[in-house]
Amino acid sequence: MNIITLKVPRVFTQFTDGKIIVELKAHSTMNALLQLVEIYPELKSHVFTDKQQLQSHLCLFLNNEQVMHDTPVREKDIIKIIPAMIGG
């Protein structure tokens, strides 16, 4: 497993004890997200659908490149969860 950094959107910090950055040991982006919601269970419904899919209004970035929710990670990678912007 690799030590990675996961950056949480500010809107989710109410569920992460105010933390924006969480360091985890993970082998994929999905594994990191599952660990995140295990540590902070109140986040689960905000991150995943009932079928364990990433919520459609969230985008996942690995080292500033948009990726799918089960992409392999390497040591020191940075994962960002970005809420999609909705215009009106």
C-alpha cells in the first residue's frame, strides 16, 4: 500500500472534524475513498450512492488529472474530491 494524500472539499469538512487533508495508505482511488468513509462514516452518503458508486456530482482528480473512481495510486499521489459546479 502507498501513502497518499486525499484532499476533501471544504463543504465536507463538517464531517471530517475540520480536516481538509487526510493521509491514507491505499492501492487505488476507490480504496482511498472507502477508507475515508470508514474513518468518517457521516461522509458515506455524500461520497457514494447506495450502489457504492461515486456520487454523480463529484469529480475525482489524481495529481490534477480527472480519473475514474478505481484508478491505481502510487506513493505520494494526491487525490482531490471536487464537487461539480452547477450553473443556472
